Amino acid sequence: MNKKVLGINSSKRKKNTYKILQDIKEQFAHIGIDMDIINLHDYNIGECMGCENCIIRDKCHINDDVSMIMNKMKEYDGIIIATPIYLNNISGKLKTFFDRTCKWVHRPELIGIPIMNIVTTASSGISSTLKYMNNVSILWGAFPTDNISRKVTTMDIKIKPKEYKNFINHLVMPKKSYKPSLNQLMNFAVFKVLALKVIQTDKEYWEKKGWDNKTYYIDAKINIIKKITVKSFYRMMYKKINKV
């Protein structure tokens, strides 16, 4: 298959969450997919200062490993993000990393890359955590696919191929065959308006990519009803937002 996947482990302990990544890595090896695993706790990841310098000037003041990790993510055909659930949400380390990727919300660089999420928990928080993680993928311009979850009572159940089937399908299919959800299209429309009317750095980036004349980042399959809905939403947003 000749595809490369990056697994991101955000648990400090290399136990349940990490073991699932290892299990998937072994299974992927049998179908010709190379998978690397990195542990966020092995890197220096500083807290976001909220200065918005990365958004406005495309440069972060913090000298740590975040830019390196973000650049590494762009080298892969697919990404798997794994986290234990703490207080019904992702681990603190992963949240800190997510916060630091805020420039990707304005100028996404993972366009069409399939992302699969893995969560482990003692009992609760699966639905809300996965919803948040999928939303981050959409904000990055990536493509959320499968979600795998395990509780204490199901931790010993090995991962089955059907649990990552959609992820594999998106790894191999041409991007023109993708079918973005209405949520993905609406997100594109919102940030297209912001790019064209609010932040100059975003405007230059979007125009260079040719997204200023598109309904979505890539020429994917979008049915006529979604197109009409999104175009109407975009026109309404464009009129409401004042140009800066």
C-alpha cells in the first residue's frame, strides 16, 4: 500500500492508550502501512500565550518543539491521535498541543489528511471527547474518519479491522472522492470570510491556495443541496462581517 501514518500518544504512561497504538501499528504492518508513534510527553510543549502572533504574523514567540511536531505531521498520509480521558475530555498535554496549532485554524495545512481518534477511559466522557477531537480535525482542514474507544471493561478486546476501515479507505482513495460533511463545509465558509475580510496574512494564504473561489479546500464530492446551503450561508456571513 506504501502509506505512512503517524500515531500521536498523549498519555504520560505507556499503558492502555499506548498499547492500542502498538496493536494498530502491528496490524497495519501486515497490510503494508508504515506507522510511526511519537509520545507528546517526550517533547517540550509550552503553553499558548494567547498573543495571536502566530495568526497575525505567522510566527510563534515560544522556542520549543511544537513547530517541529507540526511539520512532522505534514509528512504523513494519515494521523492517529490517542488520549486517555480526564474529566470527560482529552489529556492536558494534548490540549496544550492543540492550543498551539491555532494558526492552522486560519491557515490549515493538513488538507484532506484522514485522522482517526483513539480514547481510553475508566467509564465516561467518550462521546464529548471524540466530538471535540473531531472538531479539531475539521478546523485543521483534515478529514475525521474512525473513532476507537475502550473502557476498563473492554480494554482487553483487540482492535478489529472494521474499527479502522473508514480510515484506511480515506488513506487510499483519491481526495476528489471525499464527501465533506455540512459541518466541514460551513467551517470552510466561516474561515473563508474571515480570511478575505479580517486578517491580511490569511487573505494572502487563501488566495495563493485558490480557496477564495472554492466551496471547499479540495474538489471533493458535494451534493447540490449542500452547495446551495453553504453558498447562502457564505453570502450571509460575508455581508455581516465588516472588512478590516
